[in-house]
Amino acid sequence: MNKKYFVNEEAFSNVNIESCYWAGFLAADGSVAKNGNTVSLALSVKDKEQIERYAKFVHFSSTPKKYKNKSYSVRFASKHIKEQLKQNWNIVPQKTFTLQPPNLRQDELVDAFIVGYIDGDGCINLSKERKNIQLSIVGTKPFLEWIKARFESILQEEAGHIAATKKVFTLVLSKRKAFEILTYLNKVPVSKMERKWNKYIHNKERKFGQYLLWTREEEELLKEKYKLLSSVA
């Protein structure tokens, strides 16, 4: 029986920044069938543009399917893509509680993968009450330890903490460290999920009342490292 759609079987054969980003997204929000070769990604209706970008990346010829006005899905069967996801990024069936770090060595590829994973299973929060910017990422402990190690190589200091939450874990960074990591990752040239990253982009110099999102000492450090913040009276 012929397929009712077309997909580029080589979409994940080349390990580059774009494929690493989407592999990271699949590691977080996608699924690979245990029996069969189905690869799926479903996103909320508010993220329609993002699922359309993914469909374009894999050259999916059909329109993303809409489910009960709640989500859009791109679903296809490809033995080759399933094998490539496992070989290059350790993305396997039933990965929620077993996901391991990907087989990547170059920092730019690691960073693209992490950005994709954040777009799937990360959260950027700005708290008015706590005057705080926070980055939290959910995953398995070995996987989050890998991300934490990469963040520490960027910051050149300890990066957040990993807390147990039911059957999974959460890596949390706050204030200056969260801002510094987001500033660094925002430079990765991929099609990030605007809904999440706009929180950072539109609020990176915002005040809440008479308080900054970071202390004055932290602000001076940021000025020295990135020269992104203008002086504050």
C-alpha cells in the first residue's frame, strides 16, 4: 500500500545545527514507536507555527493533523529516521524515564540540541513577586547532569541544581545564571519557539517595580561579560 504522504528519509542523516535542534525537540516532546517505525511530534494549537516548521524540515508533504482543537501532529513511519534518531541522539521508544545524553562532541551541536530540548521540556519564567528570571528543564538525571555540565563549561562555575520530581528530575537555574545561559543559547541560529523565548527577549532589561531581575552586583558582572545592559539610574 502506498503512503499518503512524503517525508525526507535523510532529514536526520546529517548531524548539523538544524537536525540537532529538531532532535532535541523530539527527545523532549516527540515519540518513537516501540513496535513499528512511527515517529510523532504533537504540539499545542498555540504552537502551530512551530509544528509547521518541523513539517517543513522533514519535508512532510501532508498538512499537520489537528486533534480536537487542542493540538497539531506530524506523524510518519520511517525505519531509517528511527535508526538515525537512535544512533546519533539516543532517542528511543519509551524514553521518558530512560533518556540518555546524545552522541555529540561539538559544542555548537550540543547547544542546538539543548535549545530544542528546552523548547520541548523547558520553561522560562519571570516572577513578578520574586523579581526573578528562572530556567527549568525536566528530564532524566543522567541527561540533566549532561546539560548541567555543558552549562558549567559556559558559566565557568556551578550551574543550578537538579531536584527530584516524582519519576523525573528538574534542573533549575535562577537570576544571573539563568539570564547568562539564556543569553548564550539565544545566539544559537535555529527557529526557536517564540512563545518561550519572547519571555526572555522582551524582558531582559525589564524592571519590576523598583527592583531589577538581578542584583546590582550581578548586573555589573553581566555588563562586563556581555555588555548587553545599559546603565540603570
